[in-house]
Amino acid sequence: MSQSPAEHQRAAAVAPTPGRAEPTGVADDRDAGDGAELPPQGISPAPLDGEARELPTRAERRRLAEAGRPFISVAPEKPQGGLRRFLYTASGGVINIGPSQKELQEQELIERIARPLQGSHNTAVLSLKGGIGKTSTTVGIGMALARHRGDIPCAIDANPDSGDLVERALGERATQAHQPPSITDLLERLDQVDSLTALQGYLQQAGRLHVLAGEQDPALSDSLTAEEWRRIHAEFAKYYPVIVTDCGTGVTHNAMKGILHTADNIVIAAGFAVSGAQRALQTLNWLANHGYERLARESIVVITDKERVSDRVDKEAIQESLRGSCGRLVVVPFDRAVVDGDRINLDMLQEETRRAYMTIAAAMVDGYR
């Protein structure tokens, strides 16, 4: 029987080509590379250069995923300041070149500061010399923690020499308006403190930073013992994940043994002077020789440029003399808002000063285990 032209064309379409194996319904991968997949029937193979590209195959998607390449591009974050922020705002978000390198570095500091913690951790801030920025460092890092952490940190004035931690956190005028309860007052009634609410009755609030004032009576200020400190620390540890302790000058007063035993890490204050650097090294040596090798090795040394020092002072040489003896060295630049002795307000600090306190706070949290 003769075939019509249409039937003849259909027969030719399904007829096997000479020298070519007929499809068996099973994929033949003998010529494919290791792990490669042939495209399913009905989908064209990968296009040549210049041709329109099809959707990626499963093998391609797997290779992309293993290489860590996302399928959807992520828009850069909004810039927070400068020309980048101006362009973003002026263009209604159309022009977004993302945050600057400095903004990215600050965001990294914030993420380190805000790291979730298990349990309670204590950082002791100390020095062998007064007037070199110890209390201002305590307040600065406390404020940085309070701003960037989800929980509430606290700072305790354990300075035996009538410390001024509350004045630097709240301001002298606010402190003079009423005499805040001191660490001695708390210790006398510690057995009656059975809740966070009861404990906060002895604390001052500088924004989100809670502060316990030091003893101002010289006859009582040096009477705190190591055991009494342990009792106070144990109470605070029930409620506060981060405790910053202003220890005053020296490492040999009565409470210091208890403070060092409860410290996860330490911050040592120093200054841009030969005497300040020498005292910081003496502190590190004393710690290493009295059973606190780890605290000395992982310590954070903070050099505060409190005065515009003479050009004869080799700042780099002072930093180099300390850098090899500690875990981290941070310089707080000269800032009138720090050296005037009044309340420390992060928003009033120079950008470099604020970033220095953030760097110290991030290093502290890094050291919490």
C-alpha cells in the first residue's frame, strides 16, 4: 500500500539513523565526566558561547552550591553616613554602593560585642598608677557594652581609694543631688537581697549600664575583703551576664585576690609616659609570678592619651614595649570629653575614641569562654 506524503515524513522521523544506537530509555553516561549528568530528554544541552543560556542543570546547581555561590544576588546594606548615605537618600535608594570599609569594621565590632553568652563573666580593670584613665576606660567600655548588647551589663566600683565611677557614669551634678548607696551599704544588707529588684535598689542607672558606687569613707574604703567580694560577685552573677569591675590602683589591696579569682580577663590601664608603661609591665609581671599567668598573657592593655604629650615621647616605642607582654594593645586617643573628668557620654566622644572603647569591649567578650 502506498503511503501518503504525511505518513512518509512521520516514518522517516522515527526511523533509526545508520550507525547510531537507538535510545533505550536509560541515560548513557559513559562519555560524561566524574559526577556529571547528561541533560534530561527534552532539555537542550549547555549552550555554546554567545547563545542564549538555559536554566542551570541540577549538576550545575550542585556545583554552584558547593562553591558557596548564591542563586540570588543580595543587595548591599544601607550606608550609614558620608557621601554614600547622601547618594542613597538623594536617589531614593536607587544608588546604593553599600557601607564603607570603616562601617563594615564597626559592624564587625558590634557583632563581637553582642555575642550571646552563657553564664556570667567578669572583667577587672586595674593599674598601678592613678590618673591614667582607668575609671574612664571602665565607663567607656561599660557604655559600649550597654549600647550594643541585648542584655544589661553592670559596673562595680571596688576602688579602695574613694573611686569616682558613678560620677564618670552619671555626672557629678547628678551624683551630688543624692548620695547613692555604696558597695559597703550593699554588703551590710546582702543577706536581705533575694531578687534582681532588691539588688537594683542599690544601683544607679546610666542609660542601660547599671553601676554600684564605691565607698567614699576613707576609714571603710579599704576594708573590703576577698571573701566579701566573692559574696558580692556571686549575687551579681545571678543576674548580670557581663560585670566590669573598677579595681583601683595596685594589685595587693584586700579584695584583689577575690577579684582576680573571679575575673575572666583583665584590662590594664597605662599612659603615654615611661612611668605608665613601666607600671603596666610591673603589673603584668606581678600577675604572672603570682598564679595569674593566663590573665597576664591574655590581658588587654589600654593606653589613654590623656594629655598632649611632648614630642620627645616616643609613643611607638612605648607601645612596642608593651605589645609583646599582653594579649591585645588598644590606644584611646586624646579626647577632651574624656580628660575633663566629667560624665562620659558616647555620643559626645570623637569617633576614634568611641571606636577604641568598642574595640576593648569586643576583645573582652572574645575572651569570655
